[in-house]
Amino acid sequence: MARFFKKRKETKGQSPGALIFIGNQKVENIRLRMIDYDQALLKEHELNNILEAAEFKQTKTVTWINVDGLHDLSIMKEIGATFDLHPLLVEDILNTGQRPKLEVFDNCLFIVLKMIRYEIEKQMITTEQLSLVLGDTFLLTFQEQPGDVFEPVRERIRNHKGRIRGSKTDYLAYALLDTVVDSYIFIIEKMGDQIEDIEEEVLEKADPEVMEKINTFKREMNFLRKSIRPVREAIIQLSKLDSDLIREQTVPFLKDLQDLITHTAEAIDTYRDMLSDQMNLYNSVVSNRMNDIMKVLTVFAAIFIPLTFITGIYGTNFDYLPELHFKYSYLVFWLVMIAIAVVMLLFFKKKKWL
Amino acid sequence: MARFFKKRKETKGQSPGALIFIGNQKVENIRLRMIDYDQALLKEHELNNILEAAEFKQTKTVTWINVDGLHDLSIMKEIGATFDLHPLLVEDILNTGQRPKLEVFDNCLFIVLKMIRYEIEKQMITTEQLSLVLGDTFLLTFQEQPGDVFEPVRERIRNHKGRIRGSKTDYLAYALLDTVVDSYIFIIEKMGDQIEDIEEEVLEKADPEVMEKINTFKREMNFLRKSIRPVREAIIQLSKLDSDLIREQTVPFLKDLQDLITHTAEAIDTYRDMLSDQMNLYNSVVSNRMNDIMKVLTVFAAIFIPLTFITGIYGTNFDYLPELHFKYSYLVFWLVMIAIAVVMLLFFKKKKWL
Amino acid sequence: MARFFKKRKETKGQSPGALIFIGNQKVENIRLRMIDYDQALLKEHELNNILEAAEFKQTKTVTWINVDGLHDLSIMKEIGATFDLHPLLVEDILNTGQRPKLEVFDNCLFIVLKMIRYEIEKQMITTEQLSLVLGDTFLLTFQEQPGDVFEPVRERIRNHKGRIRGSKTDYLAYALLDTVVDSYIFIIEKMGDQIEDIEEEVLEKADPEVMEKINTFKREMNFLRKSIRPVREAIIQLSKLDSDLIREQTVPFLKDLQDLITHTAEAIDTYRDMLSDQMNLYNSVVSNRMNDIMKVLTVFAAIFIPLTFITGIYGTNFDYLPELHFKYSYLVFWLVMIAIAVVMLLFFKKKKWL
Amino acid sequence: MARFFKKRKETKGQSPGALIFIGNQKVENIRLRMIDYDQALLKEHELNNILEAAEFKQTKTVTWINVDGLHDLSIMKEIGATFDLHPLLVEDILNTGQRPKLEVFDNCLFIVLKMIRYEIEKQMITTEQLSLVLGDTFLLTFQEQPGDVFEPVRERIRNHKGRIRGSKTDYLAYALLDTVVDSYIFIIEKMGDQIEDIEEEVLEKADPEVMEKINTFKREMNFLRKSIRPVREAIIQLSKLDSDLIREQTVPFLKDLQDLITHTAEAIDTYRDMLSDQMNLYNSVVSNRMNDIMKVLTVFAAIFIPLTFITGIYGTNFDYLPELHFKYSYLVFWLVMIAIAVVMLLFFKKKKWL
Amino acid sequence: MARFFKKRKETKGQSPGALIFIGNQKVENIRLRMIDYDQALLKEHELNNILEAAEFKQTKTVTWINVDGLHDLSIMKEIGATFDLHPLLVEDILNTGQRPKLEVFDNCLFIVLKMIRYEIEKQMITTEQLSLVLGDTFLLTFQEQPGDVFEPVRERIRNHKGRIRGSKTDYLAYALLDTVVDSYIFIIEKMGDQIEDIEEEVLEKADPEVMEKINTFKREMNFLRKSIRPVREAIIQLSKLDSDLIREQTVPFLKDLQDLITHTAEAIDTYRDMLSDQMNLYNSVVSNRMNDIMKVLTVFAAIFIPLTFITGIYGTNFDYLPELHFKYSYLVFWLVMIAIAVVMLLFFKKKKWL
């Protein structure tokens, strides 16, 4: 299946706003986890039913509900109803081929982005869609499968570390986004490390494996770029957003995040350029080596072909071939051949082929 | 005929606003289909004459008239008169080489775009021009030939599915545009699938067929890009438009559509880049293989040419050639030749050609 | 002489605003043709003297004066004086290396553009400068030589076709610009036709002639682009211009023209990209063919060089060479050689060189 | 020394605003020439001392002082004091590696640009820094050495030609800038002429000299571009500037100049593209020729290597080699060889290598 | 470790605003140096403790505290508390992989940039992060290690040179930034010098060492570009900033600095282009040389292979081979061979291979 571009609907022309899950089901059961906290209180438990969350929605505490697994449409519909979400928003959550974006709704902000994993043995990037719905007192996060990079944030909530317990949903959303961007940086640094080493390999071996490696990284960097650039756009938009949902004291954090994702996006471009340069270098190296091969061939051929020709002459069986019968013929024959060889060698020396 | 660029008029300097059909007539008779609906009522029938539609234009119901076939100028003129369309608008409908665009007229919005078909066996994109005229109570659609991607929308109208029956012409226009963009995505995904597979083929075979394939996809992607980029511009313009014809509740849908077409346009660029990378990879592979070929040739030549030269020497017929007459000459001769061969092999081993 | 860039003045530092004709005189005598019309009246005759036109300038009718030939400075000065033109404007008319542009003066708009001819046998574009001065009641057009693409417009004026007779100078200017843009489209379509066919030629022959052809089209496309892109800028500027000289009902026509020239400029870029792709394809084809040639050479050399070496051995004249004297030596010799040849062939088969 | 980028100060961290001359001293003595004029009066003489100019500064006449040679810091300091120039301005005048720019000070405009010379035999561009300080009643110009392109302007002042005597300092500045831009055009046209001719050379010879030529022009075009693009920015800025120092009637002249420098900058880009295309063409030609060479080699080798092998067989000295003794052996031997040659030739004919 | 991109935190998801030092500790002890001055007074001493600085913060004098070494978190925390710095600001100081930027806080401006060193023997750029915190009466600078380019500025303060003693913190910040930019220019000029010389080397030798050199410079130029471009953005932002902390008389200096860094950034791009052109030139030279090699090989092979074939014929041992027994056979044999050689030479002469 096309990895770089996925269709949105099962069938062309389906009703927009109709709920369909687009993607591969990666988990058996949908799992709903809730953390509800403020400066003083902290409740954390798993929900059997989204309706259990309804009461928390009303309170002023920060209610973070994380949903793992998207394939159960009835649950998704319930969530949409409970938190009063626009149908298009729910449709976008379910469509895992969504382009990262920020969308502003009347009662909430909606952010779609990609979590990225680097499968190091396959040298391949895989992505999972992450959707955030940021309301005044609640934050919903939707993932395709369990297992995420958010555990440190949960720890910080539990351990009352940093400013998170004293802040509102916008800071929580920032903390999660920050964690996701950190995971991007982590992967790009790991890949960058390998990419920066390729140059030496090119100069040393330049065999087709190196070329395949360059190509693989190029493809994966393109894939990363495609995934991260719209995330950057969304974060820039977010940090400039004039919305009641973003409190003033969170703005410097978002600006910082914007710098970070910009830096990240630039690093991707730098590595892409580096890979292109390495491809060029590779081609130059190959072309140089060809030159070397051809020189060896030419030197051998140009020296021995004339000599062989001469031996051919004195291998003929003409009745009348006077040189064959002189006493010093064989000696002269050798001297002539050595002279020819020396002249050729000097010629190639002059041409700097040796 | 030039596929990428078609002239607008039969003759240079023809009066603008004059009605001429530019294109290939693809259908015998023009066919007029009308669907008229609101929340409660639904009428659907074929019109013999555009005048039958005049009464529906007045009512508050949504009147969708679809015209298949553009070559009959008198009918087109009648439609223009009935719905009070600007002459330039009608001219643009008839000119099938039009660049996709949105144009705002006093009483209507005019959208030109391209429907795209992918003829899989020819690996070739073909386009058909689709024009939409969006008035307050009517929507006109003009196609070059029958057969379209709109059947699911008609089904939704008939079956009262989704919000379409409760909405106005702007939502209908959105639904149609959405369907068209879906069909783009469908095609690009199908092509993308094949493109993503080419890389492996390049690494495996890299024969001229693969190169032709890359080239064909490149050309078709350029063609797609040329067709879809202005559609994107038009949709962005539409979703930002300040017009009474676009109701507020339709705007989020248009924004969603804008994301979608942006995503699509980016996918095309991604595939174009991928094809360029594959072309580079192809050239590297070919160049590597050349290296291999040359190595084989050089190794053979460099080993055997000196040896053949030596056999030549002892094939000469000099009267005085003492080595011929020693008892172990032949043995020494063999040993020397084996020694030379071994030295050459070691030399090539050191050069990593073997 | 440089075709792509011409100097402006005969000598560096010449007084700006001084009238000098820069270009090649292409016509013997300057010819002044006037058409004066409104809805009801039409006068068309040739002027001996620009002063004859002075009276028409005052009337409310549309006065179109076309000037063929620019080399007579005294006539140009008279025209400038009669129609009260800024000295820089007249200087620009005379300088045929002018970049296309729109300039707004107090009493008139000044548009410079290029008429383009495609000399099909030379496969070469030539340009001629066309200047338009659009006043309230007059339109002046200046061409380097007689023979233009405006005849259809004159016909429409004479025959009262379309809206031209009922409109003002701005519509006339539009009609002329439209005709010029049509002629661009005509040429680009003709060239595009040939360009689209090159691909097949490349895949079939890829000989240097094809390469020269690609190169010629590339150069001419660059030339076209250089000529047409600033025309596009000028037309966009014109269609957005807030000037009394452009009546409101003409604006949709100018918008349409803007779409057209944008489409045209994009087509040029598309063809340029296509030519670059074809050049790449060409190089790949050549490189593939080289591979083929080298394979043939290597296969022949690698099979026969060892065999020849063996024949060499048994052509030596060593006194003691036992194999020569066995009964089945010759047979074995043949068998060995056939075996070697078969092994080599299998080796090359395995390497997929055969 | 680096031609493309020069350091600004002798030592890192030197006090900004401190006066140091950065550059090569190109003249023995600084020379101060003054022209003072209005519609009626004209004084022109050489100054021994800048203080002589102080009185003219007060009058309403246009006072143009041209300074040739920048190395005498005390004189530069005096000029700065006399005309009340900002220390940074004077520092910039002295730093000949300055990027062209326009700077607005309270009492004057400061323009830095480059005069360009094309040393045709070296095919090399050299630049000299020109600084203009435009005050209300004075214009200062600073050059690195005597000898400039301004003589025609001086002539126009002396001869009362054009509008220069009736205008103020801004028109004088325009006239000088115009002259400089003219000199750019002059050079680019001359180089363009040669560049346009290279294509034919490439197709004819494609030897390394042509490649060096392309490369030289590329480098010089880059140098020109680097020098002229910021000049363009400065002129655009100048023509849009809202300053009392620029009178309204001078604005159209500046707009014209802006068109001119834009045209010039575009011409440079066009030539750069053309040179890149020629480089590609060159590489294609070389690659084609390689193909030709390889074909010849392969045809010779593939025909004669098998034949030589056969002669080798019948040159062996096997005791039992029956073919040697048949009567028609030699004839058959020839026929076989001719047959082989013919077959090979047909094979190459079919492959279109002949 | 990846040189081009470093991760920000030790572990993903760490609390933002938490202080962690990211980088390599390059110095044993943190060193705090203070200079406190105004027009009249000057105090300069080393601090044992940041609290000693607290009193100076209050006074109106300029207090410049330079911190060498960043790894001691407790000291950094104290500094943050003493000068009332935002936690994110302190975090950014500690993270040495920061992208250069300007950030505006309520009580101060925060500028991050890179000091650059060029290790000439390794031909490698290294960077060190420099952070500036510009308050109303204090300026803090943070460096990773002692040893900087600021000594000349300190000298100017001590020696009362230029305007620095009479100015405020903003001018001091400018002076430091100016010094840093000067050091960029110094390095780029040094590299540029070497880069401009490569061209000649390419044309002379074009061996793989030259290619490696081009590649090294390309990589370092990319690294420089990555480091300097965001510095440029920050300086442009700074010179346009509307803040009380930037006094009006400092603005022209900042504008000047902006010109300088723009010039610098452009120089980097120019050198990058130059290196790309040199790479292309290199490839052309290599390809040309290949042509030369192949020509030599082909000429030798094409002349001697047929000749050797002929000698082979007369080396055969056919019983009936009449030519062997004619008297002038050997002479004719030589004449034929010379004729063949001459024909071949003429053929290659005509093909311009000799």
C-alpha cells in the first residue's frame, strides 16, 4: 500500500462528516485512560465508558482523557457527543491519513500530528496519528495504539514536578506537543549521526550498498519532512493564535516550541542537502574509479598489443623472411621490444596515467 | 495534438465573449438532468429544454442542473440567458482548455476544474473539464461527456443521507468538489503505489524499461500537477471568500476540503521528488554496472594479453632462439606464466576489483 | 549581436529622455493608420501627417492610430507633442530592447510588450516591440514594421461585431492585448506539439540530432519566457489598476486575460521542465547504450582472449612440448576450448549480460 | 586574495565608526573636483582643500564634488566634518568591500554601488566602489581611482544639454546612476554576445577549452550578479523612497531606471541559465562521442578477436591436426573468416552501431 | 556524535524549563568576569559569587558580566534569580544546541548565537554557543569556555576608545555582536580564498583529492550557513525592534550590522554555488579525460588488432598456403600492413581523435 499518501475514504464520494475509520486496526480493544488534576487533587483511572468522564468535564480541574485505538465507531460517536465535537473533527480523528494541522472550533482547538518511530533494523520510519482536542477544562488525545511517549508527562503530573499541576489544559497540551517534538529530534539526531558517517564510507568504498544506504535515508528524510513540516505550520499557527483557550503565560513556551520545531525542520533540510551532496560525491568517486580501471586496461593493451604484433610477424612462415636467419636477430628483437615498452611507459608517464 | 497546452480559439484575434466550443465533441446529444430538492421535497427528471428549468430557478429549493456535452451552442446560449450568465462565463465553459479557477460574478460564483481519469493500461492521465455555476438557488454543472463521479452524491440526495438535503446550493457545490478531490486522491494513491515500488525494480534490474517507466510517471505527475495546482488555488480562494452565496456553516467543510487538496498537491510534489531520486538512483546503478563490466574486461585483458605476448615470442621462427632447445624450457615457460597471472590477480585483489 | 539582451543607448551616459532609435530599421517609411469610431460612426484612413490626427483627439470617439516604423525621430517627436506624451515614454517607444511593462502617466497608460513570431524552418523565435499608449479618447500603437496580428480586430470594428464599437479605448486596448496573447498561445501550442513528440524520438534514437533539438527548444523556450513573463506582470498590474482610464465593465475581460496569460506562462514552465526531463532521459539512454556496447566488447574479449592464449601456447616451437605429440591432443584442445567458452557464457548469463 | 568576499576591518573587533581604509590604494594623491551649477551659472575647478567647498554647500546651486582616491584618512575626516556626515557613513565609504545599498540619514541619502570593468583579454570582471552622498544642495561622489564613466554627464552639464542644468541634486544623482547602469548593460551585452556563441562551439568541438570558457563566464556572471543584485535593491528602494531629497519630477526617471536595472538583473539570470544549459549540452556531447569511440573499438575488437583466435588454432604445432593437410583448407579457412566478419558486421548493423 | 543537529534534552519528555546542561563540559570551573563602567568610572574584576554583582545591577552604570562555562547548574540558577530571568531563558542558555534567535522578555532581550572557529589543519568549523542577555543596566554574556573574540572590546572600554564608554548596554551588545560578525567574515574570507583557488586545481589535476577538498568545503559551508542564517534573522529582527532597551542612536549601528551579516550570508551562498560549479567542472574534466584514455586505447587496438590478425594468417601451418612461397611475399606483407596502419591513422585523424 502507498506509504506516502493514503486515500481518505473507502469509496469516492462518501458523505463528508460520516464516521469511518481509515487505517489498519492496530489494537484489540479501545482503552480510555483519564487523569484529572489540579494543584491539589489527582485522580487517575481507566474508564469503561466515556459517560463516566462527563461529570469531570464540568469541573474546573484539568481532565485529560487518552484514547488508544480508533476503530470502534460507536465509542467515538459517544465521545463526540459527550464533548460536543463537530462531526468533521471526529471524522478527521478517524482518518489516520490526515495531514497534520491546527483547526479552531468554537469550543475547542483541534490539533492533528504524527508520532514517529524509527525502526532501526529496517531503517524505516513509521508514523502513528495523534489527535489532540483542547477544551477549556479537558484535553482529549487519540492514538492508534497503546504505547506512547507521554509517560514522562504522566510522571510529572503524578510527582507534582515543574509547573504542570499548577497550570491549565493549554500547558498540558504544550507539554505533550513538546514531548512529541522531542521524539522527532531524538530520531533525527540518530539518523543524522548515521548520515554524517556516510561520507567517509563513500570515499572509502563507494559500492552499491552505500548508494542504497544514501537512497534509503533520502527516502526516509523525505518521509520525515512530509510528516514534520505541516506540524511546524500548526505549531506556528498555535503560538500566534488569539484564543481564550491559550493563556498568556503559556505563550513563551509555545514560542520556544516553535523555535524547536523550526530548528528540527531545518535540520531535515540540511540532511537532505547532505545526502544529495553525498550522492554526487558517490558518482564522482565511481567515475574516478572508472577512469582508473580504464587507465590500467589502456596501459596494458597499448604496451602489449604492438609487441604481440611483432612476435606475430616473426611467427609467420614465409619462405623468404631474412631477419629470421641473422645471428643477432633474437637479441635485436628483444631490444626493440624493450625499447617500445619503455617508450610507451614514458608516454603514459607524461600523460600522468601512471 | 499538444496535450499539455491547448489553444483557446480557432483563429487568433477572434472576438472575446463570442461563443465557440473548443475541444473534441465526445457525446452525440447534450443531456440535461435536473434534481430539485429541499428538506422535504425531491424532484428528479431529465429536461428536454432548458426553459423547463426556469420556474425552478425562482423557488427556494436547491435546483441542480447537470449538462453533459458542450458542443451545441444554441442550447448553451439559452442556458446563459435563462440563468443570466455573463458572456465570458459561458465562453469559459465552452473552452475545454481552460485553466482551473474561481471567478466571482455579481449573481453567481463560477468554478472551473478538471475531472481526471487514469487509464491504467496506457499509464496515462486524461482530463475532462467540469464547470460549476453556483447561484443562490441553483447549481449548474457542465461536463464534456456523460459518466461522472457524482453518483454517490445523487444517492445521498435521494436517500436523505447526511446533511445534504437540509443544506443549500453551497453545500451541494462543496459535496461535488469533495467528490472530485476524492477522485484525485484515488488516482494519486494508485499511481503512488506503483511509484513507490519502482525503487526496488531500479535496484534489481535498472534496464531501460524501468527508465521509461520512471519517465512516464514523471510526465503524468507533471500533468497532474498542472491540472491540480490551480484547483487548489481556486478552493483556497473559495474557502476564504466573503460572499453571501457561501453560508457560514459551510465554511468548516470548505476549510477541510482545502486541507485535503493541499495534502494532495503536496503528495504530487513528494512523488515528483521521489521519481527524480529514482532517476538518479537508476543512473548510479547503471554507472556502477558499467564499472563492473569494465573491471571484468580489464582483468581478463590485463592477465591474458601479457601471457599471449610471451607465447608469441616462443612461436617465432628465429633460427637462433636458445630457450626453445633447453630441456625444461616448457616447464619454466608455464611457471613464468602462472607467476605472472598470480601477480596480476594479487594486484587486482589489492585494488579491490575482484 | 546579442539576441537575449540589447543595450539601450548608442553610447554610455547619453542624456536620458533624449530621443534615439535603438534597433534595426525594418521599414522604409513610417506609416500612420487611423481608425476613428463610435457606436454609429467609423472613419478609417491613412495619415500623411500626425497633425491630421489632432482634431480627432478632442472628440469623444475612439481614435486608434497605428504607427509602423519607428526610425523617424521628427515624426515621433511630433506625435509626442500632439498627444502630450512624457519624454521618457517616447524614449521607451524608440528603444526596441525595452522590457515589457505597464507605466502609469498622468494622462495615459503606457504598455510595452513583444509580438512574437516563430520561424518554423529556423526553429527560432523573433520578437518585435509593440507599444500601446492608452488615453481617454485615443489609443496609439507603435510597431517596428508593418504586418501585425490586429487585422481581425480591425475587421470586428468595421463589421460592428461584438461589443467593440460600443466600448471605449480601454476595451480596444484589451482586444489588442487579447489578440497578442492569442498569438503567444498559438506559437507555444505549435512548439509544445513538437516538444511532446521529442520523448519518443529520444527513446528510439537518442542521437546527437535529438539532443540538438532539445537544446534548441530549450533556448527558444527561455527566450519566450523572458519575453512573456514581464507581459504577464504588466497585465496583472493592469487588471488591478485603479485608474479612470479603465472602465468597470472592462475589468472582467482583463481578469480573463490575466488568467490566460498566467496559463500561458505556466505552459512555458511546463515545457521547460519537460525538456529538462527529456535531456535527462537522453543522457540515460546514451549511458544505457554505452553499457550495451561495453557488454558486447567484454563478452567477446573475455571469451576469445583466453582461447587465443591457449592457441598461442601450442603454437610455440619448444623442442620439448609433449602435448603436441599425443594422438588426441588436438581433440582435447578443442574440448578444453569449448569448455572454457561455455563456462564464460554461463558466467555472463549469470551476470545477466546476455 | 579572495575576490568574492573581502573582510571589513584589518583586525577583528575594531571599533565601528573608526575610520580605516580597506582596499588597495590605487592612486597616488587624492583628487577633488568640483562642479557647481544652476540654470544660469557654472563653475568647475579642482579643489586643493575640501574647505574651499564649504561656501558652496550653503548656496542653492548644485554642488557636485567628486573624490578620486580614498586612502587619505585626514582628508576623508575633513569631508565628513564639512558636510556633517555620520561616522558610519564615512566608514562605509572607506570600506571598499561594502555591499551596494541605500541608506537614509537625516540630512542626506547615502548610496554605495560598484562600477564594473570588463578586462576582455583576461575575460575578467573588476569592480571599483562608488559612493554617492546626496544632500539637498550637494552631491558627493567617491571613487577608488580616477577614470570613470561620468564624462558624458559632465559634458551635458557644460553644454547645457537635456534637463540637467535646470534640475537639482537628485536629478544629477539619477543621471550618474543611469550612467553606471548603462555601463553594466554595455558589459553584459558584450559578454552575452560571446556567451550566445558558445553553443555552436560546443556542438562543433566540445573540447576542454570550451568547457573552461563556459566555466569562466559562469564565474564572472556570478560575480556580476553578486555586484548588481544589491544595486537593484537599492535603486528600487530609492524609487519608492518618501524623502524631501527626491523631487517629484525625478520619480519617473527613477522608475525608468528601476525597470532598466531589473531588466539587467534578469539578463544575468538568463545568461546563467544559458551557461548551465551549455554545460549540460557539453556533457552530452562528450558522452555521445565516448559512445562513438567505444563503438569503433568494439566493432574492431569483436570482428578481429575471433578471427585471430582461428588463425591461432591453425598456427599450433600439434602432430595430428588433420585440417592442415586438406587441399582446400586454406580456402575454406578464408571463407569461414569472411563469413564470420560478415555476420559480425550484420549484427552491428542491426544494432545500429554502424 | 551528530555535529549538525543535537538533541535538546537528555531524555525525551523532560519537564521544559527544568535546568539541564546539554553539551560537552569544556572547562573546569565557571569563571565570572565583571566590567562596570560609565563615561567616568571603570571597575573590572572577577566575581567569586554572582551575588557580588547584585548591587551593580541597581546602579545606572553599564554592568557587563561574562560567564565562561555553563555546567554548574546551581550558579546558573543563582544568576537567573539575581537578574530575574525567565526559566525558559536559562534553559536555553544551558542548551548548547540552541538555534540562534532573538527573544523578547519583559525585562530583557535574549540573543543566542554561535561563535565560530576554523580549525585550519582539519579544515573544519567548530562552534561555541554565545548567549547575550541585554537588560537596561546590565549585559550578561554566557560562553561555553574561556577564550573569546571580545578582548578588543574590553580594550576599547579600558582605553576609552570610540563611543563605547559614553553609551549604554545596547551599544555594548552591538559592539559584541559586531565583533562576532567580524569573526565570521574573517573565517569566510579565509575559506573563500582557498575555495577560489580550487578551480585552477580542478583544471590542472582533477584527482580525487581535489574532489574531497571540494566536498569538505561544501560540507563546512553548509555548516556555516546553518549557523549564520538564523543569526542574520535575529539581527534583522533586532534592528527593527521597537523596544525601550534599544536607544535610537544605536539603530544606525544595528542597521549597519544588518547589512554586514546580509553580505556575509550572501557570500556563503556565493561560495556554495561556486563549489557546485567546481564539482560540475570536475566531473566534466574527468569525463574528458576518460574520453582521452579511450581514444588512445581505441587507436592502438584498432590499428594493431587487424595487423596481428594478418600475421596470424601467415603463421598458420596449412600445407597448401601459396602466399608463403612467393619471393616478394614478405615485402608485400609489410606494405599491406603499413597501408592498413596509414588508412587507420587517416581515419582517426578525420574523426579528430589524434
